[in-house]
Amino acid sequence: NSNSSQSWTPSMKVLGGAVLLLHLAVSQDLSGVCTHESAETVSPLPLEIRDGEPVYRDIRFNQTHLWFYQNTNNVTVMNQPDQYRKLIINLEPCRGVVYLFVRKTRRCYPNPYSCIDVREGFEKREASQCTWTHFMSEIDGSRDGSPTFFEVPLSSTKYFISVYAPENSAYTLTVLADIGAFPRPGANGRLTARQLSELQVQISWDASGFVPPGISDAKQYWVYSSMLLESDNRTNMAVFLRPDKIMNTVCGLQNNTDRQYSIIPADQCSNGKCNATIDGVITDKRYVFNIVAESYRGHRMAYAGLIMRTDWEVIRQAANDRTLRVVGAVSGSVLGMVIIIYFLMLKLYG
């Protein structure tokens, strides 16, 4: 019996190991479940995106790119308090329209085709039907051309990301666990502008902040300026300006301007307020201005942007035209009375 029991124990171990291996094999082989991942319109192999390293890609109509992110060795981040232990996922369109779909912990990759159909006669965009998805962009068209910024709890070490384009587009994607290194535009990105002279405009903005503080700080601000055509109009208030001319993302500004107008070091800001003076503007033209904040860790974030029409008039008369007309009429009447009195005096006194 003792011999039989000894021989039985290793047999059970072998059987248990076989079951475990079989379970792992079955759990990893999801080809029968995640059939959408092998579609012709999906990138053939998922690419791993490294923490804090932005990637740029062109993407064609109705295509999906798959990205894999994993955070396994950032001890500093995992030791942060709960309110700071988060993950930033930032998708910025450079041109066109792109949607972000995120699933955490386990495959499959999110399936955009379960809720988006761009075939003529079968068009649909139903967010509630998106499968294998935990977080996603607005897909109803109301924010087409705008960036998608997620800051989600870092509750998993693996994230499966799908980027889908309903038209030919280009984008940058950034995933960052050390959220304190990412600049956050002050005053929700609001800019103000005033015209100093006929050819000069001053842009003002609030300095960027960092949450949690102490991990990084603002290094500099990139100032962008571009004159708009009369036909350049916003498609809606959520998009700046429109999908083919995006002016509130870092790569969109780089695409639609020759270069930055200037770079302002962060130490030139005073009491949380920053200014930049732009010379050479043309009167009665529309301009778009924007700011990009850069941290010492190299991460960049664009402000909300501003459209301004230059309108500088030199006032050369001390009063308005109506006042001058009244003064002229009164002066003329007085002069006429003087002349009449002069001739009457000549007649009376010879």
C-alpha cells in the first residue's frame, strides 16, 4: 500500500501539471473568440507601447491599430496613494478623426466594428454595442477631430488598446503611469489676447500645473500663431478648428503651422501668469493662437486655443462725425450772422 501510495502521488502531480498546462493553453488561445483581431482591416500584429513614449502613426479609412501596454516594474507609481495611482491614455489626432477603445486586464482587444459601420447604406455608430471595451471615445460625431484624454485608475497591469479611423487620418498615442510628469494647462487651457498696437498682439495664459506636484515642472511654452482664411470655420464648438485642420493638439499645431512663433521659458512667468507678444499681425485678419506646455520630462500638452480678429483703428479726430457736423453748422450760422451785421453797419454809417 505504501508503494502504491508513493506511486500515486507523483501521478497526481503529473496530472495536475497537465491540467494546468492545458488550462493555460486554452486561456491563451483566443483565436476562436477574438475573430475580429484577424480581420483584413486590423493591423496584423499588436505593437507594445512603452510607458511615456509617444508614438505617431498614419491610419487609413476603416482601419484599426492594436496596441498593448503593460506596467510591471514601476514601483514608484504603485506606491502612490490611490488618488495618484492612475494611468493617462492620450490619443491626439494630427489630422482626420480617430477613436480610442481600451480594455484592461485580459484580451480580447476592443472591437470597433461591433458598434461602427461605415458601409454605404448600413451606417451606424452605437456606443452601447461596442464589445470588449471598458473605455472609449465619443463616436457619435459630436467630437470628431478632438483629442481623447483618459485618466483612469491604475487597477491593472495590462491594457489592450484599439485605435480606429473612420477616414484617412494620423495620430499620436501616449500612455503614462507617472501622471505627475504630465503638464496640465492652467485655467482649463483658456487663453486671452489683446491688441497692443496696429501690428502687435499679446497672448496671456495661466501656467500649467502638475498632479501630484513635485515629480516634474514646466520647462517652457511653445507659442503658435497662424493666420486663418475667411473659409476657415469651426465645425462645432467641441472641435478646434475642424478634422482637416486641427489646432489644439501638439502634432496638429506642428502640421498646420510652419513652425512655432517663439518659445517662452517657464521662469519668465510671474505669479502663475504668462505672456507672449506676437509682432507682424495684419489688420482686419483672423488669427489662431495656441500654447503648448512642455515639462522637464519632455511631455507636451496643448491649450484650448483662441481665434482673434485684429481690429486696430487710428483715431485722428477728437470727436465723432455727428458732433463735427453740428459744430460746423453752428459755426457757419455764426459766421453768416457776423457778415450780415457787418453789411448793415456799412449801410447805416456809410
